[in-house]
Amino acid sequence: MAKLKLAAYWSASCGGCDVAILDIAERVLDVIAIADIVFWPVATDFKYKDVEAMANKSIDVCLFNGAVRNSEQEHIAKLLRAKSKAMVAYGSCACFGGIPALGNFNCRAETFQRAYIEALTNVNTDHVFPQTLVKVPEGELELPEYWDTVLALNQVVALEYFLPGCPPPVELTNKVVDALASGQLPPVGTTIASDKSLCEECDRIKEDKKITRIYRPHEITPDPEHCLLEQGIICMGPATRGGCGQRCIKANMPCRGCFGPPPKVIDQGAKMLSALTSIYEADDEEAIARMLAEVVDPAGTFNRFVMSTSMLQRKRL
Amino acid sequence: MRKITIDPFTRLEGHGRIDIFLNEKGEVANAYVRIPELRGFEKFCEGRPVEELPRITPRICGVCPGAHHMASSKAVDAVFHVDPPPAAKKLRELYYSAHMCHSHIAHFYALAAPDFVVGPTADPATRNIFGVIDKVGIEAGKEVIKNRAYAQNIQEVIGGKATHSVCGLPGGMSKAITEEERKGFEEKAHSLVEFSKFSTKIFHDMVLGNKEYVDLITGPIFTMRSYYMGMVDANNKVNFYDGDIRVVDAQGKEMARFKPAQYVEYIGEHTEPWSYLKFPFLKKVGWKGLVEGDDSGIYQVAPLARLNVADGMATPLAQEEYEKMYDTLGGKPVHATLAMHWARLIELQYAAERLLELCQDSEITDPNVRVIPTATPDEGVGVVEAPRGTLYHHYQTDKNGVVQKVNLIVATGNNYAAISLSMKKVAQAVIKAGQQVNEGLLNLIEMAYRAYDPCIACATHSLPGQMPLEVVIYNDKGDVVEKLSQHCSF
């Protein structure tokens, strides 16, 4: 059998997804046995022009991590799309926008004002901002333009697969390796994770208790055996797809939703709001008002990783 | 004027880029190291509950998320005026020692070793981690993978996930460790101590045993004199997790020693219109432009700077190697940029030894790892030494603990001016009038860069810890005459 051709790429991301690939450790050697890595800027020396020179659909699988926030990233996403038979949104940023998409609560001007003018340590009396084109004594220098809005990968190109997680767990990355090794790729459109919600998979004891108060994570030491939500801590489990291995919950911390919504749920934030209102004992207006006051930053909490693909998408410009 | 740009991917985003302008004689007139991306964490953290920042800010960088997690955890302690119990602090330091091991192992073997073990002017196709494994042998390669995985595993057990851990919160840690977990950690720590010794031996055999490399390390083109900054403990020993920040001048004399909360008095940030990254400098000396010397407020952070500001290492094997380095390189401070790699291995040794000490601490399995905060939250600063240098997180909140303002000075950011100066100096030395610029010469430029292990993900609050680079050369008319691509292998 001819060796497979694989590519991996980062876009607007932190690098954690590339580390996640390395975290499959010695299985990297299995991958190299069955496949040639034709493009992976982190680990190999192939260039952008090498990708341009490839025939369309000549890459078997491309793992693309990171959100898209400028024209260059859009360009390479489209280029890799054309060259790849199957493209995987790898990690929460590519799938839903991820943490960078919290930037959709602001716009470029606000972000620049904060970074270059307001920050306490700035010494910038002339109010200098980075410019896309600058004349220096020796010539001209260009910078790419910063977009107002962060997009998820499937808002830019069509995709075959989604592998969520911030970062994706080793077990799920290994599933991709297994699929490649066996030649059995899942049906197009598959999210490589669980089809259940995290809540359904959770090992913690649930007693269908109502709550009368919401605690922030630092305000209470939760019992490690019982449901965090039933202890009053906002845990995104009911509104989040499973398959993560309950990583945060096992560290006795609540889920923040990095796997995105479960199957058939359109909006993760709306789903969480619905889950919270059904568990919170609020029969009168006063109790409802109290509950609302106790949820600090609902938009940023319920959409922590999914602003780009949420119904909100961004603050109105 | 001719202009040279180093960039692997034309117009591609998020990569470091060097633009080199040549004069009419074909010599380097100026060089600009530029960072083309900003991610805006300081803005979008506003409005978030402050206790969530230890879970949000690590996404600044997936290569050193543990550093952001710890700096942020310390900052939120300060915001709530809460002092975590002793076991929580020790557990954080244990976690963080494992993090430093992971990061320094990844850097040395994947990033630095290709230059020294395979060779600075070797065929780029072999100048990568696989080339290193070829040279040191597959068994040694497996040791690298195994020990890095050990360091990751310790973080995962404590923090839920190795990357983007969730254990730190105001007042301490989310859970204690069990005796069984401690035992597992202790075994791994023993392995890491031995592996650090092995790594140091490789450096001695393959680098210090080679006169050509030693001349390169100690030669003038890789020398960069500046102020140095780093964190020290009460005995002025290197500390990654806690202490005062100490600054020494190019002669090694202390010019400042301050508490994390005082950082605004000492550090300023300068903006240039041609980069998204700001240039931090010492306020007491001032920003004098991108110039070297005692009158310039430019300072360096990261392994060599940390060793230069400290009086030594707090563990025996690391201290022994520390003395060896300064004896070999002619005393303190050392200004040889490439000595950064040696310093990094000394720190790896320290991190592994400290990890083992903490694994054997009688208090480390104490279940009391949380204090519930009771004070009204307002403002706090948290500082740690990230693998790539001093990392500052500063949060201001309303009385409900909702974030109003965030200021971040990240490890690589501190080094931006020094990196720019180092690269310009190397470019001036290697690019000569009328001489063809080849790949090997460019790699020398890049080696200056790589020594700092710049983490552009951190710096732009965008990319992982390794840097593809594009060099574009412009002539005195401003036309691009050469465009050379260079990739720093992971």
C-alpha cells in the first residue's frame, strides 16, 4: 500500500494542539510508518510553496487547528482545503472559534486602545499604533490587517470531520491514527468524540436535586463524588458533548464546554441556560432575579469556547 | 537599499519575520524583527469573572500554558487577598517544576540540538529532531520521548490536563494528591534527574567538546550585553515559582530588586508602528531605541538572564554545573547568547532536582490545599519565571470580582529588543558586501533567534514555541533582491 500523505497546520491558535499531537508520544512513530507528513510547519521543513505545487486532493488528511482571523489564514485554509481529500477541524478553536473568539465581544479599535494606549506599563505619549504599511528610513514595512471578528474553520471552508477539545485528548487523536492505519475513515460530517452529553457520561452521583444558590468555583470546596451542578457550581456538562474523559471534572473543577454542544443542540449557551433554569429552584420573580444576579458573565461563560459558531456570534459592531 | 526578509511562508500570518535593509555597498543598514499578530487577551478578559482567568489566560500559549496558569493563579490569590495553605503552594511548585522539565526538554532536543548535534550548516532536511535521534541513537531518542511524557503526566494528574490545566484557583488548588500518586511522581522525578544529567553530558560531549562550537558560542557576533532580569529566592538563588525580581547591569551589579506588585514602577513598554509586539524596557534607564549599552533600558530574561541575576542554584547538581559554566565562560555575567542553551540545561537539572525534593516533602500529600477567600476582591499581580522568562499577570476587578483591566508582560515580550539587537548584530557579521547569502549563513542568524527560544504565541498573546522565519533582503532601491526561507525545526 502506498504511504498516506498527511498535513497539519496551525492558524490563530496557541500551539497547544500541536503539542497535543506530540502527546501521542511513541505512536508518532506508528504514524510515520504508515504516512508521510508532507506539511507540518511545527515539525518539518516543508514550505508553503511546496503545498502550492501539490496536485489538488493529493493530501489524504489535513489536521487544521486554530481559528481564522485574517486574510492570510483564510488563504491557507482555502489552499489546504483544495489540496486535501479530508480536512479535520482539530481542536476547539478550529471547531468553534475557541478562546480567541472571546475577542468577538470587542472590536479591533477597542483591543488596540487597550493594548497600546491604556495598558498600565505603556509609555506611548505619541499614541503610536501598529500600521499595516509603515515607511521607515530604509524603506517600507507591511503588517497583516487584524480582523474585528474571529471565525471558526467551517465558516471559511467545508470540512469532513471535527475533533474538538482544548486541547484534543490523546485518546481521540489516537482514534484518528487508528482510522488511518485501518483505512476505515468515519462517515463525512462525523465529530470524533462521543454522541452523548458530558453529563450523561459523568461518573459523579446525581440525585436530581434542585439548587437555591449558585457558587463560583472559588467560593466552595465541592464534594468530589457528587454532581457539581447539584452543588451549585455552574458546570457546562449538560450542554457539552462528551468524549473528553471528564478531564476537568476529575480535577474537581467544573466543565467549561470546550467540546462544544452535544449532537442535535444548535446553541450551547441557550442549552446551558435552559439546563440551569430547570435545576434552579426559582418560583417567583425575586428568586429569578437572584439567580440571574448570581450568574456572573453568562454570555462569556455559556459560550466560553463557541462564540464564533454560537447564535450570538459577536457583539454588534 | 537592499532588503533581506527571513520568512518561510510569503505573506503568511503569525510568523516571526526579519526584514534586513542593505546600503549601496551591500552592507546591513538596518534589520527589523517583526511580529505580525496580536490576539487581544488583555481586552477580552474584561468582563470575565476573575477566578476564570487561570483557565482562560493559558490559551495565550499552548507550549507554556503551565506558566500562565501559575502566574494567573498567583494573581487571583492577590486579587482576593488570600494566602493558599503550604501544601497548595508546594503542590503548585511541584506541578510547575514538571512543567519546566517538559518545556526545557522539548526546547533542547527539538529546537536547539539540531543546530549543535546535527550541525549549524548541515543539510536542512536532517537538521531536525529526527536528525538528532539519528546522531544520539534511537534508544536515547526514546528516553527523550519517555521523560518528556513523564513531565506531562505529572501535570495531567495534578491539573486534569497537561496542556491547559485547571487546578489553580484563588486560595489554592482544586484537589490534593494521594500517596499513590506521590509515589508515581517520585519515580518519574528520579528518572528526570538522571535524564537531566544525561542531557548535560550530551552537551559536554557534542558541543563543548567541539572547538568550532565553543568559538562560535564565545565569539563576538553572538555576544549581547544588556541588563538582566529574573526571579530569585531569599538567598538569591534561581526560583521559578516565587520570590523577588532582581535586575543586574552588564557588569553584574544589582540595579533593582522589587516585589511583583511593584513591576509598574520598573517596567515600561514602547510601541513601534511596524510590529504588533511592544518593547518592554527598564523605566529607570529609559527607552533609547534599539541600542546596546549601559545607557539603554533594554534587558534580557530567560535561562541565561536568570543565572546571571542569581548567586547560584538551590540544588547540588545544578549548582555544580552552574559553577562549571561560569568557570568555563570567564565569570559572571555571561553575555554569550548561545550559552543560553547551557543555562537551560542547568535549569532542567534544577527543575528535576526540585521536583524530586517536593515529591519527597512530608507535607505534599496534605489534603488541605484550599482556603476559601473572604476579602473583597480588587487588584493583584502574579509573577512566575516562565521557561522563556519573567511573566507578569496583573488584574483589576470590581468588588464582585469581575475583571475591569488586565495587563500582561510575557516572557518573550521582555526579550523582544534584545532578540532584535542580537539578530541585527549577527546579520551585520554574516552578510558582507558582494557576498552571496546562503542558507548556512542564514541559519547563523536564526541561531541567535533560537537561543532565546522565542515564543511568539506568548508574545502576541500567537504561535507555538518554535519559529519559522522568513528573511527578505532589500537593496538600496528598496527592491527585494533575495528571499530566503528558514525553518526552525521542532
